[in-house]
Amino acid sequence: MSVQNDELEVWIDQDLCTGDGICAQYAPEVFELDIDGLAYVKDADDELLQDKGATTRVPLELLAEVRDSAKECPGDCIHVRRVADKVEVYGPDAE
């Protein structure tokens, strides 16, 4: 699947997050564990986005790390989708 030319965004379903922190290990520029022990996405200014369903753009240079985070997440809670049509390309709802 070629998603290299599409803008992607990522979000985390905190209801499913197990707090393992694998995502933050793979891509600390995009993911961070908060004081509640759950993972959240960060915006381009490194600000933690704590609103339910908050999304952030996936920097192209971090695509592999974000993809691996979604694949390795034990909670299956990381969703990576195309911005244009909201189709999930990595994560539990990817086809």
C-alpha cells in the first residue's frame, strides 16, 4: 500500500490504551504518556492533545515509526488515516 504521497493523521483511542508506552518509544515526537498513564498524540509544537479523538499530522519522516507503533500497540488503539478521506491505513480498522 502506498501512502507516501497522502497526508496522514494519527489519533489514539484512550479507552483501549494499555499504557505500555511502546508508541512513545517508537515515536516520541508524536506520542507521549500523560500523568494518567495513557498515551496521547502531540501537535507540531510538542503540545499534548488530550481531547478525546484529537488528531495530529504524521510527519513523513516519522511515518515508519508511527506505522510500527500502530502495528505493535498491545491495545490496538492507534489509528493512522488519510486526511483527505479519513480512510484508516494503519491500525485496527485498516483494510
